[in-house]
Amino acid sequence: MESQDVEDHGDWLGFGLPHAGTTIPVRISREAMEEYFGAVQEPESLKKAYARDAEMIQARAADLVVPGVSYTADNPLVLNMEDF
């Protein structure tokens, strides 16, 4: 995952998940990033936490992909606290 594909939106972090020959847009909540991946309330913290645990975060996202669902920028795969 290239870091330029990761975007900090304040309350959530967006990234692309390579899956089945395409890229699924994913959002993970700040709450989940703070609770499970050590993010804190400072600039770039979500990106830094993601960089440390990208493999684990992507693996969990891949587990939650629902076959047949069309994920788009307006309908991303969303990861929240309860997903970890």
C-alpha cells in the first residue's frame, strides 16, 4: 500500500484495499484507530498508526468484504470499533 493512497479525514482514515483485481475504498474510524492501533490526537497520527499496522488492518478489511457489494467512494467498506 502506497502512503499516497492513505488519506486522513480527521474522524476517519481512508485507504484503498486491493481485492479481486480492483481496489475497494475503505474507511476506518478514528475511534478504532485510537483504540486498537495507537493513533493519538495529533497531525498525521492516523497515517502513522496505519503505516505500523497496515497488514493487519487490510487483512481485517478483506475479511469483511461482502461478495456482490459494489464498493465506491460514496459507498466504501467501513470499519468501526466493533469490527476488531
